Amino acid sequence: MGTPIKDVVISDSAPKSLLLDKHADYIAAYGSKKDDYEYIMTEFLRMSGMYWGLTAMDLMSQLERMNKDEVIEFIQQCQHECGGFGASIGHDPHLLYTLSAVQILTLYDSQQSVNIDKIVEYITSLQQDDGSFYGDKWGEVDTRFSFCAVACLALINQLDTINVDKAVQFVLSCMNFDGGFGCRPGSESHSGQIYCCVGMLAIVGRLHLINTDMLGWWLCERQLPSGGLNGRPEKLPDVCYSWWVLSSLKIIGKLHWINKDKLVKFILACQDDETGGFADRPGDMVDPFHTLFGLAGLSLLGDESIKQVNPVFCMPEEVIRRAGIKMDLL
Amino acid sequence: MHGRVKVKTTAEQQEAKRKEREKKLKIYTAATEKIFEKRKNKEYDEEALKITGEILAVNSDFSTFWNYRKEIFLNMTENKPENEMIEIFKGELQFLESCLRTNPKSYGVWNHRCFIMETMPKPDWKKELELCNLFLEYDERNFHCWDYRRFVVKKANISPEEELEFTTNKICNNFSNFSSWHYRSKLLPLIYPDENSTIGVEENILIKEYETVQNAFFTDPDDQSAWFYHRWLLGRGKIKTGVNCMLIDRTYQMLMINTTQPVMISPSTCEIDVLLNGERVEGTWRTHKQQTDVYSSIWIFKSTEDESWIPMHEDAEVAMAVVGEDWGSSDSVQINSTQTVAWNLTHEEQGLRFRDELSAATTDTLQRELDSIQELYELEPENKWVLLTIVSLMKALNPKQYANDIEIFLSKLITIDSSRINYYWDLRSKCLIENYLEELDFSTRVISLQNQNISCLVHPELFSMVVKIDLSNNKLDSVKGFSCFQCAVDIHVDGNQIKDLEELSFLHGLKLLSIKDNNISSLESLQPLGKTSILKLYLFGNPVVENIDELEVKKIIPSLHNFDGHMM
Ligand SMILES: [Zn+2]
């Protein structure tokens, strides 16, 4: 007998309209409860957490509710001597948090409040001979870090400081039989990783190297009967994977290959109508991470009450335009 | 953040939880503070291992603490005798295994395990392979574990043959195992390399793989893993870089080339010399969108020495030479004294232009596959994977001969797989356009594809030399790709669903656009036409026309002489 499809059922009582005000209140409150258990336990990713929350607020046109000065001061305190940023004060520097820091600074148009030259120095020091990037000095290699490096440099307009051709070659060496990409050469395709690699290739203008028919087909097959998208075959749907698949499809010009109405319905059903915020799946606990990706997904799907999102940087399109970044999507 | 179900709790339960968390938090905060303090004091001792261990056991993504642990191990290795260290390292491996049992998908834990194995004296790689077997037993799709396995395999010198055997066993246990199929796609080209095959695997091995994968989908025809793998086996061709068309135009004093795949023409990547009657001409290359330093299939050369570098009323020869690369080296085009335009088309053998998309297998193999999948179709007439695979095979074998069958199967797919209808519509458009282009006599410079329900334009770069294009009464919702129509004078796209005209701004020679009955809804949408020298515009039947002011239109498009049949 065949294996049953893994999916969720959306109940009739699930939210069907966008609860923008609740989401804004949820995010605004999240950052203010600094001695909350949840908040303290996630300190190891604080910088990214702040990027998720602030970008979500900006997409909802409510960024002014957040304390800009406090955020910038925090970011300044997270920059290390080497130029990289840690997730929080006293935490070790890493490309993941360096990108989040630069994204927040760009959101606030405040790049000049940190040492940009040092950031460039940090990122270039992490590129290896094969074009790959270490995430930090300890040497883990992953295509996520190739994206972080390139996205970061693009935001500060310093792409020519690394060997772009080699970086592209490394990303291509992680391409798979299904047209997707994995963490390292040999690794299985995964939508999060695909988003990173497709985004990286978009930033450096090499999208023609992707087999868009093959990859687009694999990506649109991520949509399940519930409307939600999964990250790999035979997995459950999830709001964050919905974003990664959707943004990748958008970048390669195949967004219309999935059923938009069904996906909208799924994302809306992942809202919590009591607390605000989005969860990974209907009925689960919400968090800022899925809240950003829920909103960003709805924006790509054409919801006009949310600002237009840039599919590569997951930031408002107007911010990317202001940063002077031009990209040709397919 | 994943898979935490929200449970309704009473106020009493909430209070109890709050108190418990408060207690936990106190211990947690005290511990983290102590760790930072100890690290600052460069204390690399057992106590540090103990406290970081307690935190990491509950919060395995706290990478700074893993880093501290790494420092501790590096420091201890320098200061303790080897036999003592081996025991400490072994303890670490045990600790990591217990972390993995609670959190098998933690990047931090797997990464730290790599570090420990690479740092410890006399690592037991075989035992690590057993650990991988165990964790893949728990979850055969855990990609962290698969990646760790590939790391171990390299270190332990395990042969790809043994690993292939492992995937065979995994697949026999459960066909629906995408991770194993994926691994096979990486192992086969290593074990049975064949440069002539587009997927890099010997033909006789391919035939065996077809059997294995058929076994899988005959057992469970809904299992997508096997179908994706099957698609890979069918292969896809590599397109060789070359020039499809080279065109010179006296009116615009330009040389335009159209390449088989995008190239970047620039001094730092690929330079192309242009020769007029054997003499080198200085000039610049830009894409059809006026860009430089990008990859594109269409490039336009203009001289910087002489605005009218292609002499009027004289025979001439323009040649191009790619510097340092082996494509397009001998292309040239002759223009005689009376011509305004001349071109040189590369003649593709009929029916082969698009065939190399799916061509790893020989025709015999493809035919055999088609036969057996048609058998499955008899049993499973409503199965979308079966239908789509038949379409792919027919398209690979003979798209013209099977055109009707392909149409029927795709229509069926559109009705049974409602989430992906636009994928099938686009695939259908691709088949139709490719079949049309295969038979087209490009030298007529006319393309006429009306009433075909075309939903997207494929290979628009091949339209670059066409003067008259009629795509009326299709399902196009944008003019995506139209910027390639560099020679277009007349464009007819009546009766589509087009919303924007963005790409038309690049069509310098456009004289007539007929876009009746589309979805143009605002005057701003007409702005791209203002950059052309268009004379006639038919806009009737678009929402924007309802209360349009002709003067406004003229303001946006100053060159316009005739709007919806009225002289302006
Ligand atoms: Zn998620």
C-alpha cells in the first residue's frame, strides 16, 4: 500500500482574515518582556530574533513603535574586534548574526553607526579557496553562509571584495539531481538551503545557471492538499518553509506554479487569534520567526495591507531600493 | 519553535508553570553568568565542561558555549596526557549522543561532534558509522545525520560501493525515502563514471536503475521520491555555447547576436572582437536591456569610432571572433549594397533544437520506459505522476509525433492536479512553442501563434530577429520576455490578460502595438511605450480605456499618430 500523505487539516474555526493589529501588538510586546523565560532562552539568536521582529513591524508599517536607539546601541555592542557580530552582547561573532545586524542597520538606514570596513574584513577572511564560506573561525561550511556573506556585502555595497566566481562555483557544486541545493556538496536538497543558494545566485546575477524547469517543478510539488508547503518531500507543511519555497519560486519567476489561494488560507490559519503572531502550523505556539515569514509570504502572495517584500533579502522592497540594490529576477 | 502544540491551560496551571520556570530561570541565568565569567578568566577545566554541558543539554543551539567547549578541549589536549584525554573525549562523545537523542536535528551538536572526532587522538570512525546507522534507523530522513555520515565515510575510507549497498537496503525497506535516492544520484557517477552520458553514469547501470525505480513506483505509484529520481535518470542535456543568429542592421548601425545560452561579454570575462571587412572595429557591447556586466542571450554591438560604421550602399562583411574561447569564432555575415538588414542563422537539424533537454538515455531506452509506464497507466489512469512522466518521455522521444497525446495528457493533468494547473499550462505552452519554432522558417521574420491558449513565452531570445509577431488570443498575463523582440515593428497581442507593458520600453523600432481586450488598467502602465517611437496603438477593450483622455495618452507617448483608429 502507498504511504499516506503527511499533511494537516485546517479546522473551520481557524482564522480566515489577517489580524495585523494583533501581530503588531504581539511583536511589540515580545521585545519588552526581557525577563520572560522564552526571551531569555532564545538569547543565543537574539540578533536574528530582532531582525525577524523589526522586519515584521516594518512590513506592517509599524516600525516606529520600536525603540530605534536602543536597537542600534545593542548592535554596536555586539560587534567584535574582528568585525563580525555576535547574537548578543558577549556572544561569539558569526556570519548568521552579522547578516542580521546589517539587515537591521539597513532597515534603519543606519549602517554608518558601526564599523563597515571591519565587517568587510570579517566576511572576506571567511572565504575559502574553494569559494565556500566558514560561518565563523571554527570552520563550519554551509551554503547558508555563502548567502549570508553575499547578502551582507550586497547590502553594504562591497560585493567586489570577495571572489564571486569561486563563490558561485561552490554553490553550484551543491546542486542536486532534483535541481535543488543542499548544505554542502553531496547534501540533500532542502527548501531553506534552496532559498539561500537561489538568493545568492540572484544577488550576483547568475540565475541562468539554475535549471528553473526542474527546480520549479520540485518546488511547486511542495504544496500539500492543505495548501501549505513543506521543505522536502514527505514532510509536514510549515509557514517558514512556505516562505522559503515561495520566495525561491518568485526569484525564478514561477510563483504562479502553486495555488495562491490555498496557500493564503493555510498561512492565515496559522495565526493565533488570541495572542497574535503566526505558528509553524495551525494550532501550534506562535513565535517571531514564523510571524515574519507568515507576513512576508502573504506579501509575496499579493496582500496589499502589508508592504511589498523583497524575496531575496526578506526585507521591505522600498528598503532594498533605498540601499541602491538592483537585481534582475527571472 | 517547531511542532509545539498550544494547549489550553487553567490559570492555576499557568501559575504553577510560571513558578517552575522562574526557578529554572534562576539556575539557568546563574549558570550562564558563571560560564561567561570562567571563560573570561580563561579557565579550561572540568567544572567548565560540567556547567556548559548542563546548559547545552537544554539549549543545544547556544553556539558560544560550544565554542568555549572547543577551547577547553584544545587547551586540555595541550596540558593533559593522551590516555587521560582519550577518556575525556569519549565522555564528550557520550554526552553528544545523549544530546542527539533529545535533539537529533541540532546543527550545533552535529558540528561539535565533527570537531571532537577530528581533534581526539585515535578516533574510532567505524563506531561513528554505527551511530549514523542507528540515527538513520530512528529517522531515515534526518539530513544532519546523512551529512555527518558523508563526513564519516570520507574519514573512514568507506568505499562508495559500500554506501550504494547501504542505500539499496534502505530503499528495499522503504521505497519512499527521498534521502536514499538522493544519495544514489551522488554515488553512481563516482562508481560508474561515463563522460558521454549527461548524468555521468554508464548506460548499462542506468538500465538497472530504471528497474529498481520502476519496482518502486509500480509498488506505490503515489510516491514522489521515485518519480523525481526517474526524471533524473532520463537526464538532461548540456547546451553548448554557440551563436544562434547574427544580424546586422544598417538603419540602427548595429550588430546583434543571439547565443544558445546566456553569456557575459565584457573585458574581464569574455571579449568579442568585431571585424568589418577584416578590420577591427572599436565599440561596446550592451544587452537588449541596455545592460553591461550581466549574463544575457542577446547582445548588441555599436561602434564607438564611427556612428555609421556599417557603410551605406556597399557590400560588406562583418565577422566576430570570441577571444580565448572556442565558440562563435568563425561567425560572419555578409550584407550587399542594397540590403538594410542581413543575417546569418545557425541551422539546427530539424527536430533537434530542443531535444537535448532530456537525452541522457538512448532512444531505445526511452521507448522501453514509455512502454512500461504506459502499462502502469492502464492500471493507474488517474495518477498524475504517471501522466506527467509519459508527457516527459513523449516530449523527449518525438514531440511532434506525440503532440496530440501530450495535449490530451496535459489537459487531464490540469483537471486532476488543481494546485499546479499553471505548471501544466506553462509546460503545454513550451511544447507548442517549441514545435512551432522547430518548423519555423526564421528568414520570413514573422511569428504567428494565435488562439493556442499559450500561458507563457518560452525561448523569447529566439524571437530577436522577428519583425512581425502575432500572439493574439492566448492566456498571456504579462509581456515578460518581450524585450527580446529587438527587431519588432508590429506586435499583436489582442485578447490576452496582459497587465503591464514594462519590457516594451526596450523596443526601439516598434511602430504598431495592438493590445485590444487585455487588462491594462492605468495610464501609468503606458509609460514604457513613451520610450519607443510607436505610431499606432490599439488599446480598445482594456479597463483603462473607459474614461481615457487622448491628450493624456499623447502626453505619455509623444510619437503616437493613431490611437484606437483615430488620427491624433
Ligand atoms: Zn517552521
